[in-house]
Amino acid sequence: MTTINNNIATDSGHNTIDPRSYDDLLAVAAFIRSQLGDRAHAEVGIICGSGLGPIAELVENPAILPYEKIPGFRAAEGECCLFSPSD
């Protein structure tokens, strides 16, 4: 399938999303919440780009969701969504 990412079409194997579409962004947010459960309600969310993965080692009890698992996001080695659960 084709994904619009920064206005560039890419082949991601996921459903097509338009980052300018509020409904698409709500669907992605709902998916992330469904994957992380109670941990999705965090005080801090960090999106790690290439080369920033070691930041995860600095966070206590992180919940990590790789990009390739998120519908419409391209697979990218070393990139993840990192959520630090609030206490």
C-alpha cells in the first residue's frame, strides 16, 4: 500500500494515511493506545529518530512501539515511539 509521508508516497505495507487528515491522525492515536493500554497515558512521549535509540536506555520502564507496527508509518531501523508512563 502507499503512504503519504511528508507529501511523498512510499510503499509501507500498511493502510494509507494522510498526515494532514485529522481523522487519520485520530486512527493512528487510537491504534497506539490499543497497543500500549494504560501505558498510553503518559506525561512524556519521545519519538526517536535514527541514531537516537539509546535514549530508551535512559528512561525507566519505557514502553516501546516500533514504527513498522504503526499503521501508515514506514519501517525505519532504529526508530521507535517511546512512551514514559506517568506515575
